[in-house]
Amino acid sequence: MKVGVISLGCAKNLVDTEVMLGIMQDNGITITPNPADADILIINTCAFIASAKEESITTILNFAAYKEEGKCRSLIVAGCLGQRYRQELLDEMPEIDAIVGTGAWHRIMEAVEETLSGRRVILIGEKEIIYDAKTPRLRTTPDYTAYVKIAEGCNHRCAFCAIPLIRGKQISRPIEDIRAEVEKLACDGVKEVVLIAQDTTNYGRDIYGKVKLCDLLRELVKVKKIHWIRLMYAYPQNFTDELIDLIASEPKICNYVDLPLQHADDAVLKRMHRPDTRASIETLLKKLRTKIPNVSIRSTFMVGYPGETEEEFQNLKNFIEEQRLDKVGVFVYSPEEGTAAYEMDGQVDEGTAQERYHELMSIQSLISQEINESLEGQEFDVLIEGRDIEVPEVVAGRSYREAPEVDGQIYIENDSRSEAGDIIRVKVLAGFVYDLAAEKIVR
């Protein structure tokens, strides 16, 4: 029996996909990359914003075609969209055979068995759960990189975000369990570990009574053979001086900071139910740049939030121009049912929101290019990810400055020997908007 799986959305969702794959593989099911050959098709969906939901629905419909054109006998929808709209999906899309919610990934074999017996089912956990080091997992990332989910859910109640409604409150994994997983990954050849959670800087508060991210990191840097530890989704509220000093002093922890700031106007941040202010954000950014050598800072911002005036948008625009962050993602506000922002007055029209999106992206493109051009002549360690198919003498990789999947790459010319997973020293030759060109240093 064969299963084909597609995972949509964030890296946190991808880990859930990998765990379900591991469970199915342990039960004798073969994984196939070809959906036409699959007896079972699973779509692990995203429901963060409208565009993600649309992508999920389109993917479900596309995969449903294999029930007529391929071997598919069971179409299973997992993840956030299934968790949030389970009954509506089952009622309105007869192609779907089962819904597996975010808290029920461990019941994937039950879903397979029930649907192959001709029954349509909804499997939803009573509460959110998180995998542990002993849980079967089939990684889909390259051999040298792995995501490690250190916590599930979120304790914040940002007015625009439906994630707490879907995933529930934060559930952290014990430090010992996370270290056990990272040790196993190191034995499997992983060189880069990417720590993820909805809010990584709040890690441990629910089980230890206080934030324990620094204690976790101090344990993980002891694991031999791990070259980089990368921290993602680090909310600014709990980004302590202790954490800054640890990143600055520990070579294994990448000098890379991912701060989901969302906005920089105080009035908008207050309407978003965010605890930050522009002043507190700027203070943190100054500390990061002062204490962490050559830190690379990434953030995301939202435009078109309910009530966002032209003046408030200009404040955000000025912040981005002044702070000159290395990487910036921008997205348009999406009204989500059940959130506080959904019923707010002053909904911004789509045309205005799109104009603001393009304006910010245009500004950031110039900033990113100037920053990348300033790197010309500098040397970096680069983790090789692969070779250019059309130009075999060119390999691509990432330095500490680039996170997998969300940032650009470094293209190394005239390197016929480096292979995926190698770490080499390069000198930057040219900087562009997203990527860099470099040459291998031979000593």
C-alpha cells in the first residue's frame, strides 16, 4: 500500500507531516512521490490567512482528481484547515474521506483504516499534543538540516491571529526530550538544527513556570556534530539580555534573529493586542546590533490592518527605512472568523492594502540589495544545498545569514567538488536583492 503526502504552510506544519509519515511507514505503508501511484493521499493544510486557505482548498480539489484518474481510495485532509472547518469540509466536499485535526496526527492510521473500509470520519483530539523524541518521524528535509519543534500552540491573543483558536495554548517539550532528539539527528548526519514554535522565546513557561529557552540552548550546544543551531519565530517580548548574550557568545547558535514584529505604529500595535511599542522594538534592535556581531535580522509586517490610517502606514514605512532590517516579509491583513479584529471597524479596502504591500516590498528590496552589496569581499562559512542542474560547476548554499526556505541563497562559482551537506569557506563577489554570488576559498 502506498501513500502520497503534500504539506502546506509553515515548518511547524511540516514537522506534523513528517511525524504522520513516520507512523505510516512504521505500519508498513510505502511513501510515494507520485500521487497517481498512491492508494492514500493526505494533504496537511494551512489556514493562517485567506490565501493559505485558498491554496489548501485548491490542492484538495487537485488531489481529489486522482480518485478518478489514479489509484486513490482514500483522501485525507489534515492540519489547520481540517481542524478549523472540519464539518463544513466534510459536508461540502464529498471527495474528502477523513479529517484529521492538528491534535490528532497520532490517529493517522485510524483514519487510513476507517476510510479504506468505506467510512468517512472526523478525528479531532480533545486537546493539542506534541510529538517527543521517541515518536516515529520520516524527515522530508535534506539530510543535513532538520526542524525541531520545541513547543506547540500559543499563549498570545493577537487580535488578527486564529492560531490559538486552532492550536490552543502553548505546550512545551521537556529539555531532556528535545536534547535526545537533537542527539539522534546529529547521529543521522544533521548539521543544522532549526528550532521552531509559535513563540520560541516563550519556551518552557508552561512546564517550568518561567522561560527556559537559554537553558535549552545551553544543553543543545553540547551536542557534538551539530554545526548550527538556528532560532526562528522569536517574539520580542521575551527576547532577554541573557538570550542576546548567549547568542553572541556561543559559536553554534547562528547570529540570526527572526522577530515577527507585525507593525511599528503604537496605535496599530495596541489594536493588534501586541505588547510591544515602537520604542521597545527599537531598543531591542539596538541591543541586538550592539551585542551580536554581524547579526542578521529578519521580520514580518502586516499592512491593511483594520483602522490603519495613512499616517500609521507612513510610520511603519519610516520604521522600515530607518531600521534597515536584513530580511523583511510583508503580508496583507486577512479577516479571520473568531478573532477580535474580524469585527473591528475601519476595514481597509483591498486595493489600498495591496498598494501598501507593494510599496513596502519595493522599499525593502532596495535595502536588501544595498545590505547584500555591502557584504562583497567578506568571507562566510556556507552549508552547501545542491548543484545547479543547468550549470554543474555552480553550487548553492546558505550562510548563518540565511534560513532555509524563507531567505535567499549564495551561489558559488567554479566549484566542481563540493556536495550537498558540505560546509565550505567562501568570499562574496556580488550582492543582489535576495542572493549572493561567491567563490570558494582554497587555503
